[in-house]
Amino acid sequence: MPALHPALLHIQAIAFDLDGTLYENDVPIPGAIETVSAVRAAGLSVRFVTNTTSISRRLIAARLQRLGFRLEAEELFCPARAAAAWLQRESASAAFFVPEPALEDFEGVARNLDRPDVVVIGDLESGWTFESMNRAFRLVHDQGARLVGLGRTRYWRGPRGLQLDVGPFLAALEYATGKAAVVFGKPEPAFFAGLVEDLAEPAGRVAMIGDDIMSDVGAAMSAGLLGVLVRTGKFDPRDLDGSFRPDLVIGSIADAVEI
């Protein structure tokens, strides 16, 4: 029977970051698959957390399944999922500036291209043109729509090298309209509040395990979750010299349990 790390014995749910925590370069980190299975066997709820906004939860889950992880799409928690839940609570219609593969996560949200309550900005990649940016600007500036961003990530490393993410485009719209966006995605508080709500557990009974000292661990701790930092992925020993002190630092995800 697997045994949780002593610091996790009071935890009822664990949220796993993906890249750098569960896998690197599309290869599972040794012990990662077994750790996720062991956490389930211990009776804990599980969520897989990502800032990806270019594809849907279903497609992300399929990728993880190909790597050998056992999960359902409903266990993925991403900015689109958090934003969709918020839009439904607000009974708000939306105009979406997100890639087509990500739209399925907004099922149930009313769409309005002419007079939406909200404009949702995601990682549209090459879909951004002057016309698309200006249309989003007019819906917010002229029509009074609220602005929602699926994260503030500035850039990421894609197949062809570094490329812009959602953050710069969202910042441009905030600057042009003079309106602050409601943002969903790590490290925003609204993202972790949505994660806790999705798990239906008190924040203090949820652990967030990740390799980013700020976006994963520090932000989760600020929201009341237990923050666990792994020494894999983007971890840098200098991370431990900063202002955030993780609740727990482990060598890799495999050290979260004893199998």
C-alpha cells in the first residue's frame, strides 16, 4: 500500500503541474506514472493543472494518456475551464478570440459576436491580425464588454523556437481600452480559487505540486494551498533563495509517495 509523504498526510487532493513535473520533453519523469496511481490508491482527488490555452482539455488528456498516465479530461484544470465556469456563474455571453481546438471547453457559454458581455482572449497565435485585434478592442471600448484573459504568459518555446503567448496581446488591449482584464491562469488568484472550487475541498487540504517557484508554488500558497516544489523541470537552486519558502521541497514527483 503506498504511503504519502508525511507532510501530505492531511491532504485530500493533489494538483499536479504537467511539463517539468510529470514529464520532460514528452518523456514521463521516472516514477511519475506510479506516483499518480499511488495518490489515487490513497483515496485522494487528483487534478492535472496547466496554463495551455491553445487546445482543449480532451486533447491534453489524450496526450497524457499516450504518455502512460491514467486520467479523464474532466480532471484537467486549465484557464479555459476556470473561465467557462466563471462565465456560466455570471450568465455572461462571450466573443471568443481563442484557437478553434480550445472552444469545446466553453460548451454551455452563450456566444455573441456583436454585443457580448465579455471578450475572451486566449493564445490565438497566427490568428492575430490587425483586424482581429481591432475587433476585440472595439467590443470592449465601444460596446462596453468586459475583458477576460486566459493567462498572462508572455512567451513560450514552441517547435520553431520562442513565440508570443497570450500575455502581450492582452496587455495591448488593456492599454488601448483602459480596462483591466479578469485573468484566469497561473499565477492568478482567480485560477486557484477556481481549482479549489472544482475540487470541492478546503484550500488547506489541497496540495499543488510544480516546478515553478512563483506560478505553481508561490501562487498556490498565497491562495491557501500547500505548495510543493520539485527539483525537476525549470527548478533552479536559486529559487530557494527568494521570498517564497515552499511548504515542501522534494527531489522529484516520485518522492511524494513511498511505493
